Amino acid sequence: MSKVVHVAVGVIQDTDKRILLAKRPQNLHQGGKWEFPGGKVEVSETTSEALIRELKEEVNLDVVNTQAMMEIHHDYGDKQVFLDIHWVTQFSGEAKGLEGQQVRWVEQEQLTQYDFPEANKAILEKILSLS
């Protein structure tokens, strides 16, 4: 039984209602696909704390707070993930890929044109259902 990876995921929305996407490095699991930024939750952290830390480290944003949006459990076969997804609308800073990854602000209606990991499909549906 592989252990489940707990991941904090941020659906980051700017004042123009655009969503921030980041491209996964080719050498990682699901590499080359686009995703909502975030990262692993450490044992001592809440999801919100992990997301605030990861978004600073990965995409240079200073997040004020996050709001729980949805949870997804997904089994890729070789890896199980528990995605803890939060809305992020209060932040400062200019988004840039601090780990060399591409980042891009995308209009909501254009999100479906991007290739996402399977586990992210439900997040897309949720965003589009709310817009």
C-alpha cells in the first residue's frame, strides 16, 4: 500500500478573475502538464500554512489567507494523492516560477485548453461551474 501524499493546492484568482497555472517540470510525476500551484503539507502544518509557504517558495506570492474549496482523493496507480484545494484571492507580489517552471495567468474560459493531470479535472469542473 503506497502512502498517500497530502498536497495543498491553490486556485489563485486575481482581480480580473484569471487563474494562475504552473507547468510541471518534465522530470516530475505528470511532468509537462499544467497544474494549480501548491505542494506537500508537512506534518506540523495546516493546509493553509503549507499553501502560503509553498506559494511563496514556488511562485513568489505573499498570500494573506486561503479558503477551503474542495478535496480530491486520486490514485494514479504508482502514486496516491490527497488534494486539499483552497481558493486564494488575497495576495501580493508578482507571480513568477522560482523553480524554473512556466507560470501563466489564464482566463477561466480558456482553462479547458490546457493539459492537466487527471486528478485536477474535478477542480476545473468546479471552477467552471462557479464562474
